[in-house]
Amino acid sequence: MYYVYVLVDKISRKKYIGYTSDLKRRLNEHLTSKGAKFTRNGDWRLVYYEAYSSKKDAMTRENKLKKDGRTKYHLIRRIEDSLTDQN
């Protein structure tokens, strides 16, 4: 399986979108500052993910979310409460 996921920084409220084949490992990398340069030194929380059986589908979805403002806007609106929930 491949996953497209959204992280939010607990302090700055910045969002990060990524994809991976191992969600637990990738989340741990972000939390230990071994993830993407953008996520280093943050306190990240997983707020959303989608699962795909195709790597190509996951990569296409991640790319669409990162580059198409309207697509990202609709996702962010759909998970709005999860982004602000402190639990």
C-alpha cells in the first residue's frame, strides 16, 4: 500500500503533504527530524491519510494536492476540524 498524508505542526499550524509506502516509519522520520527538510525541528501530528494500492496513483494525488490550490483547498476544508484539534 501507498499513502498520501497530511501533517500539521502543533505550534506553527503549518501543513505538510507527502506520500510513502510505510506510514509509521515516515511519520517517525518526521518526528525525529530525519524527514523532509520542511518538517525538521517541528512537532508534527498526522491528521489525515489516504491509502492507494498503486504507487503511481499515490504520487499523482500527492502532486495534485501540492500543485493545485483548488484541490488542496477542498481537502483542507474537509479536514478543518482535525487541523485545529489539539488531541
